[in-house]
Amino acid sequence: MDWYLAALNKYAVFEGRARRKEYWLFTLVNVVVITGLSFVDVFAGLYGLEGEVGLLSGLYSLAVLMPSIAVGVRRLHDTDRPGWWMLMCFIPVLGFIVLIVFFLLEGTPGPNQFGEDPKQLAE
């Protein structure tokens, strides 16, 4: 939970680097919360069949949109890639696969053009 809160505290910080652990734990908590809120939406009757989005899960998704983009950009920085690679998500299927691979790669050891190695800073 600390990694999730740390990513939320860096709400709109697009500079620096994020470890794999920070990115994936943030993503995991988001998936769990959105899934839980979706169940609440369905059982409370807040789920819109036309839009296919529940009220609570939709509001939560909007609230964490900026932190999600920011942690993704910092994760790309850790692999020594500019944040503009996040635009790959607009390419159907292939872009999503490329981003997942980049997010799974180990970060650049030592400092790179985006800052110090977050693994070394944590130790």
C-alpha cells in the first residue's frame, strides 16, 4: 500500500524514475479497487448499461488517470525511454503490447538521463 500512496503523492510528477515495483503495485491496487467498485456499482444499480461504466468505478478511474500516466512516464524513464512512448497506447493491440514489454523490462542500472537509479536510492 505504501507504493500506491507514494505514486499518488507524486500525482503529476513526470520527472524522475519509477521502479517496476512502484509501477506494478500501483497498477495492481488500481485493478483491485476498480473491480471492487464495479461490483458495488452493479449491486447498487449505479451501472449504466449504455455507457458500460459504473458511477463509482468511473469516478475513481478519472481520479487516478493523471497519477497512472505519471507513474507510467516515470517507469519509461527508468528504462531510459522518453515519456512520449506512452502515446503508443493509441496504437491498437501492438502499442499496448510494446508498453507492457517496456514496463516489464528492468530499469537502467545507475543514473541515466532522467535521474538517479531508484533502486540505489531505496537502499
